[in-house]
Amino acid sequence: MTKQMFAVMATGLALMAATPALAQQGGSTVTTATTQGPILTFAVSEEVRSRPDQATVGAGVTTTAPTAVEAMRANATAMDKLIAAAKARGIKAEDIQTSGINLSPQYDYNNQTPGQPPRFLGYQVSNSVRATTSKIDDIGPLLDALVAAGGTNVDGPWFGMKDPDAQLVGARGAAIKSAEAKAQDYARLAGFRGVELVSISEGGSFGPQPPMPMVRNMAMDAGAKATPVEPGQVANTLTLNFQYRLVK
């Protein structure tokens, strides 16, 4: 082996020895040192929970008739009553949206003779809409009104916030303060004088409440108790990704 090769190897080993090892702890990472100092990377999350200020419910009507045209017409008449009931509860037209229409033939497979096709029954149409309202306390009566108007299936409600980002105003300040304290702690433990903020990036996730069990069609008396609905709280999580440079 030549002296030149020995010199190259020695230089490479010296560089490796001068490079700090990669360290990871608790989701934080100290990367290879730069010319200014090592870079510390980690994320801080803050969750905000509050009472929802809007809710969405789904309602639909299923009709069956001998022909597709009759089934569609019957369904249209029933849906008109359902939508009128939603509007009567204060839901605006722009907050009511059709979510699905399905037309399909129906067959009877019971007592089917081998080699013979199933008995044709007619056509079934399912039509559903979703209605959004800010009247949280009116969700129970709204569900009852939709069922009383002929709704054969009702689902939801789904609770949420009109402006989820508005929830996070205070959370950002808390996350930055927490990140600064964490970075300073890492600097102290690693023998550095302090830190410099290099970058911040934001991510987040909105966690709506799970939908309530489906409500089936039922007879309703005028004086019957309204369906109880508890909105609880919805969560909005802010995640900030930080990079700090450790300073000697």
C-alpha cells in the first residue's frame, strides 16, 4: 500500500471522527453538523377541543314501483316533502345537498326453480340529501321532522367547526413556546450555549366526532319527546415542525 493511499485513508478517518454521530430521542433528531452547528429537528403538537358550531345530518327516501319511471316519480314526490321539512326547520337551500341517487331492479330469489330466472319485483329508488345547520340544539327536532316527513333512513349527525383554523390561534403560540423550551433543553444537555431557529412548517388534523347510530323511520306523535342529541366537543390538532441550530 502506498504512502499516498495511507494519507487519503487517514484524512477520511479524521473527517469521520470530526463528524458528530446521528442522535435520536423522543421524536427529535440531531443531524450531522453543518459549518454553523448541528441541526435539531422535531415536531410539537397542540390539541384544542371545543363545542362544535355546526352539524350535518343525512336523510333519504327509498321507494319501489313496477317501473323505473313510476319509482322515480314516487321518490321525487317523497323527497320534496323531506326537503320541505328541512327548510321548515330553518335549513337554507344552499345548505341542502343531494348526496346520492340510486335506481336498481329488484328480484325475488326465494322459491326459485332451478334453471329459471328469479321473479322480477320492480324498481327501487334511493335518494338522500345532507343538510348542514348551525343550530346545534335543534338537531334532535330536525331528525324527528325528517323522519316524520317520510325519511326511511337518517344518518349522522357529524359535528364540526365552521372555521377550524380559528381554534388554533392560541395553540400556535403555545406550540412555539414549548418548542423553544425543548430546543434549549437539548442544547444544554449537548453542551451548547443556545439555539437559533432555522425553520417552521405547519401541519394539522381536524378530528370530527364519529357519526351517531343510524335512525330508522318510526311513527311520531306530535307531543313525543325529541330525539336526544349530545354534541360533545370536536378536536383540532395543530402540528408544527421545527428546525433549530445548536450554537456553541
